[in-house]
Amino acid sequence: MGFYTTITDEITFYTGLSPTAFFTIAFLTLIVYRTVSSMFVSPEDFNKPPVVSARFGSGSGFDIAEPPKKPVQVGEITEKELRLYNGSNSSKPILISVKGQIYDVSEGRNFYGPGGSYTMFAGKECSRALALLSFKPQDINGNLEGLDESELAILEDWEYKFIDKYPKVGQLVPEQRTQQIEHSQEDNFESEQ
């Protein structure tokens, strides 16, 4: 009985509450904490795409998650070609270019797809906007001129986030280069005939 009496005396001395009131408040605090924390999504789960399930047969009780699609490698494409991957066509991946490297961000469709908070970046080179932390349409491009060291550091941080999270599927090339390649291929075809 000595231990129990010591504990109850200490609780009363330090809190000014009876042991019953103290443990009731502690229990209710735990219940409120668990209830409120269950209302929020953990940061790790926040960026995960929703799981799509399909049922086979009526009442079978088996949910089978759809396997994630493999990223489609697009290779070297121009900004004009990149615009076709803006999320408006659900059969195509959503692509974004950062410092000329193209990433498949389809996994984050709820952010980059139509209606998402970053939909303005989909199908575009967005290095300048990321460096400036800007949503202005005139900043959504690859022009890095005039950026200071801190802005370039912010861009580098964004680049590492894209490298870690999304698969690289291609590289942005200037429009003139692809025209030159097409012309040289046509010249080669004509000379072979």
C-alpha cells in the first residue's frame, strides 16, 4: 500500500487534482489526441496516388489493386511536343521539365493533373518558376538568366526532389535541333534512292 499512497500523494501535490480526476483528464486527453490525429494524413501518405481497386464477381470480397504503369520513355522532345503531356489526355503521362530533364509526374496526378494545384506546370519547362517559387505564367519557362545564388539553390533543391520522387523519361531539346535532324534524315533518305 505504501507505493500506491506515495503515487496518489505525489499526483495531488504536483497537480492539485485527485488521482481520479488526474487519470480521467489524462485518459480524455489521449482519446482527443488519437481522434484528432486520425483526421489528418501523414506527410508520407499525402503525395501517394489513390489506390484503384477492381472487384471480380459479385460479393467475392477480393480487392485487387491496379499495378502502377511503367513510365514511358519519350527521349528527346521539344517544348512544343512536351505540351502534349499536360494531363488533358488521360491515356498519356503527365510530364514536367526541370533544367531540361523531363520527369513523369503522373504519380502526382492529383497535383499536376487538371484541377490540381500545380497543373500550370504540366507539359512545360518550369525551372524559372520553381526557382522563384512563382505561379505567374510569364515565369513558367527554362530561362535562368538573372537568378541569384539563393534562387538557383532553391531550383537545385526542387531538382533533387524530382530526381528522388519521379522517373526521368527524357530530355528537352531546342526546336531548331529537331528540325535539323529531320532535314538530315530526309537528305539521307533521298541520297539512298
